[in-house]
Amino acid sequence: MIKIYTDGACANNQSNENFGGWGSILTYGKHVKKISGGEANTTNNRMELTAIVEALKLLKRSDIPVRVFTDSAYIVNCFNDKWYVKWRANGWKNAKKDPVLNRDLWEELLSLYESVNDIAVCKVKGHVDSSDDDKLKVEYQKLYEKLETADSNNRRACFDKVSFSEYKERILYNNEADELAVSAAKKVEEEVL
């Protein structure tokens, strides 16, 4: 299975002059690839989406199962609740009848997503202190309590039979993807200023 850990960052997210970055870590067996990038005058959601798009672009085969891990509830909820089905049916309008933000990235992401035979987008808790195993074990237990009431195949595919060590690995890689994103945003800021 290919595992992709992603994160986006954006300093001054709501201002007109901001600096965004994204980071992705792809793992397959013992192979690990890290990528990152950034841009000025963007949003955190655009960086979260870009991290996944850029990682999926690197896939060479569509027959290997893929799990994408992100701390973005916006992205995970889109896949769990199939918002994209409604968006497409409604001419890329959301439930409020407003144009879907970041349509360009969503369309690219969905094209890549649909090209993989077995893929799920999974929620991982972001910015977690991974040094305290006792606190992590509490979070891990909460995860399994949620799994018992999971109402989507995506949720079950993400969390079924996950050991504590794998859960901790997800946290560690997500934290590292966050560091990549923050570093990329800082690099953009340095280039602009």
C-alpha cells in the first residue's frame, strides 16, 4: 500500500499578502519520498489540496492501494460525504448555491483520485505531540470508538485494523508533512520579501 501524508500551511491566511506552503510524504514499503512547494497570496485550503494533488501526480501505477492522510476536515468530509457528487451535479455550486472555491484544484484532485483503483482519504489529527504515548493511546482509543459507528467505506478503509504503532506513525509523518509545508511557506516569504 502507498501511504501519502499531506499538509498545507498559510501564514496570514486571511490577509491580502500571505505566504503558503504544502508538504507531502509518500511511503511504499521502505521507500520514502518527500516533496514540498509554496506560493504567495493563496489560502490554507489551496495548499492542503495542492499537497494531495502533487503527491498523486507522482503515482506510476493505479493498481496499488493508496491511503491519503490529511488533517483537513474540509477535504476528508468532501470524500466521506461525497460533496463532490453534488457539486458536479449542481454545476460546481455548493449547498448555498455559491461557486465551489478552488474548483480548479478539486477537478484535478478528483481526476487523479478516480484514476486509482483503491484509494481513501483519511483524517489524521494534526499538530499532535507524539512524545507522550499515554496521550496518544487515549486518542487511539477514541479513533476505534468512532470506527464502530463509521458510516462510510472511506472511514472503514482508513481505520480498520490500525495498530497503535501505525497510528503513531501516521501522527509522526503528518507532523513532518506540516514541517515541510511551513518551511516551504517561509521560503516563499523570503523570496518575496
